[in-house]
Amino acid sequence: QVQLVESGGGLVQAGGSLRLSCAASGSIFRISVMGWYRQAPGKQREMVATIDSGGSTNYADSVRGRFTISRDNAKNTVYLQTNGLKPEDTAVYYCNLRARAGMLNYWGQGTQVTVSS
């Protein structure tokens, strides 16, 4: 069983920054695709950014150039650096771990990010 614990959310003014962290338990972190997703009120959950075991990244168009995903395999942790935050970035941000061709799929409990205008 894998547990994901997010931290780093909060309230920030437009243009500000936050660094989200997600710590994973277990030994499969190194071979996993890690991702950050978000869900705003009344909207579906959407992909924000992903990073695979080799360090290749993928971003949603809405955050490319403002957000950066990274991982530290020694600490079993994935990060999301968010810069230039906008009110439309307000959402609950979830950490995700996928491994073994999607047979393993875990979610964190979420961390709230609120951006005021």
C-alpha cells in the first residue's frame, strides 16, 4: 500500500508563488509516474503536470511556463513549484502515483490552493 501526503497549499495573492510537496511511502516511487492534478469547485479533475521515472515532464497548456514539476527519488518526494499564480488556479491540488502500466494508481488527500485577486 502506498500513501501520498501533500503539503504546501495555502492562500496567496495573484502573482504569488507556492511550492507543493508530496511525500510517498513505499519502494515503488522510483519507477512511478508522478503527477499533480487539480479540481476546482463544480469542475472535473484535470491534469496539471506529470513526471516519469526518467524525469520527462508534461504540462497542461494553462500552466506551462509558470509551474515546474520535479522529483527527488532519494526523498520519495515530488514537488510542484507554482509561480505567477492566477485566481483561476484556485483548486484542490492532488498528488498521483501510477506504476506498472496503471495497475497501481494512488491519490493523496489533496491540498487547497486559493489565489486572491
